[in-house]
Amino acid sequence: MIALSLAEVATLTGGQPHDIPDPELLVTGPVVIDSRKVEAGSLFAAFAGENVDGHDYARGAVDAGAVAVLATRPLDGVPAIVVDDVQRALGALARAVVARLGTRVVALTGSAGKTSTKDLIAQVLQRKGPTVWTPGSLNNEIGLPLTALTADAATEHLVLEMGARGIGHIRYLTELTPPSIGLVLNVGSAHIGEFGGREQIAQAKGEMVEALPSAEEGGTAVLNADDPLVKAMASRTKARVLLFGEADEADVRAENVHLTDAGQPSFRLRTPTGCSEVTLRLYGEHHVSNALAAAAVAHELGMSAEEIATALSGAGTLSRWRMEVTERPDGVTIVNDAYNANPESMRAALRALVAMGRGRRTWAVLGTMAELGDEALAEHDAVGRLAVRLNVGKLVAVGGREASWLQLGAYNEGSWGEESVHVSDARAAVDLLRRELRPGDVVLVKASRSVGLEKVAEALLQGAEGEVAGR
């Protein structure tokens, strides 16, 4: 973060200083919302949640080195900048810092693949210059400004993932950190229960391109040519449009797409400036689209096809529990993709499992896909049926009613019998797998974040001494 005096912080946030002996004292450390992460020179933002009130930890944060606290009320003896709304104040601070830096902001959104694509963009752009990006999936109205505030005078690229659970969310985030490059990956079924339908999801995601400056002012909308709802967003922006995908009309596209024997995508990358071969270290053909999106952004920022291909081929997974592939000493391969799930990502993960498991026995350990509303029964049933059609060796559906729909879909699709099973919880799944896994098996673990199926993957990787094996 760039150094700011407490007087500047108060002005930028519209706050009032309380118990601050020296308004010229500088905030030089990170802005944090967890008092355990305070460093010398930090600013501690005290959020009041349902169960925990950050104001109760203000004194401890200052004792640990925080210069002051961003708070909604005065705190006796604690240097504080008092604001009406800590979230809004944090956003205002981020907006002012980003404007002062003049850093090129790349923002992206989509129903699936946001975090994997953001990680790819970050790794590619790092080859070009200092880059700051969203850690994990901290893509909301709190995580985004916290990320933006880590940028400093050396930062050339600020890559920000933006999530949405309703109309207006993306618009708000783009107001905090106005992008010059806006990327929309896809419109799928994630959170469809909250939005009400795909058209509403498209309306929300398209707020990204509406926020961009005009082509004359340097704005670029990077859109997926293979997704009709995304491609149609070209009519909603004044920015220059750059298309990516496998369609012939895509400006940045993939040719000769195939999977290696290990299930890793390989293709010829074609950009307006040339062609080059790419073989990803990631698993599953769905990462081709993510890689093309990253390539389009990098092309827009002046990188050659050869530079982009080299960077993509060297890029790995930066965020946990997203197609993390670990081989145990006995030859069992665990694919931990348990961070989140929606119908599109479930289908992609199943196809990746089958590609990785050629000639080996495959297991799909799947749980609930949350927030699907009225589509929940049909979507869970469809995923179960797809597992049969792809010839997955065995489906283990974990959890309650929605998981039972996964298993029922598989059962009704074919004569699977004992090849699909429904178990009550993660412990039961682990017990089953420990009894039945054989050397060489490949196990995919995936569900919505609330299910916590990463515990299954972690348990299967535990060695006899309780240490995690194969990492």
C-alpha cells in the first residue's frame, strides 16, 4: 500500500479522527479486517458481524502495531477514524488509492472459472511487470478493496475478480476500482436461485462492460465468443471488443485442442500477432477457455503470442482446492476440486476426471450444488446421469436431499446398481473409500463450498502417521 497519513485517510473516507495524537502519522502497512494479521503500520478496519464485532479487538490491533482503527464509534484511548459505514469507507479509500496510482486495472467476472482464470492472468502478466491480484476468491465488496489497497507505486497491473449475487453488485465493484479492461467469461447456473434465471445473470455480469471507458479512452471488453449471452454484451459497451474462444470469429482462439495422456490441455494459440503452442499444467479441457481469456488480456497489454504461450505453459494453480492433483505413494490420485461447484463446473470436472483416468478406475465423490433454487432437482439429476454417460467407475453422493438426487439420477440413467451410492456425510465417504480404493484409482472430490468436502480429500491424503502424504 502507498503511505497515507491518518489525516489523508480521514479526508478520503469522510471520517472524523478520535484520540489521534498525530494526524500526520503514516499508514504504511496493509489494511486488515482480522486483528491477527496486523503488522506494524497497519490500518485495522473494524467490521461488526453477526457473531463477532471487530471493535472488540481494536485495542489488541493497536497494541500489535496498527496505526489506527477504522470504526463506526469512538473507542476510549484507541486512535480511530470514525465513519458512518466501514464497508463504504474501505471502498472509498480503495477508489482514491487506485486513482492516485494510475495502475492498469483488469477486472473479470463470470459464472464459472473466475478464480482459475484470474490466477492465469496474474501469472502471465507477472512476466510483463509487477502485478497484484485477488487472493483466492476474495471478490466481494470487502475483499476487492482490501486487494486493491495492497497495490503500490511499482504495481503495473491490478487484476481483480468480481463476484455477484444480484443486479448492481458488479456495478458497485467497478465504481470502486474502475477497470480499463473488463473480461466476462460465461453465463451459467451459479447462484441461479438468487438471480432468478440466466437472463438476469447475464444482466448482472454485463454491468462489467457497461462500466468500461470508450474505445477512444482505452477501454477494452474481452468477451467469450463461444457463449451467446456473453458475446451479445458487445452491444452494451462503448469499449473496443476483443473476442476469445474456439469460434472462427474469435480474435484470440485455440486450434487443434487435445488432451495429453495425463489429461492436460494442449493447443495452438492464435492471436492477431501470431501463433504458438501451449500445453497447460492444469487438468481438464475446460481450462482452454480460461487460458484463452488470459491470453486475450495479455495480448491487449502488448504481449506476443510466444510470450503468452510460454507463460501459460508454465502457469500453475495458485488457489486451494481447485483441481489440486496429488498422487499418493500407493498410486491413488486425489483430485481436490472441493472449493465450490455449480452445474457447469461439475460437468467440466467429471470430464476432466475421465480424461485423467484413462485405463484406470475412476471415482466421483460429489456433494450438493447450492443456490440453484427451482433448478436444483433437475441439475443434480443431470449431473448424476452425466457420470453414467461418461462411464465414471463409481459415484459417491455425499450429504442430504440434493446429494440423493445425484445418486438417483445415476441409478435411473443406467443399470449401475452398486456402482452408485449415497452416503450421509464426509466421514461415511472416507470410510467407504478407505475400504475400497485400489492402487491406481483416480478420485475426484467436488461440491459447493458449504458442504466442506475438502475434508474427504484431506483425509484420503493422510499418511499412517497423520502427515499429509504426497504433497
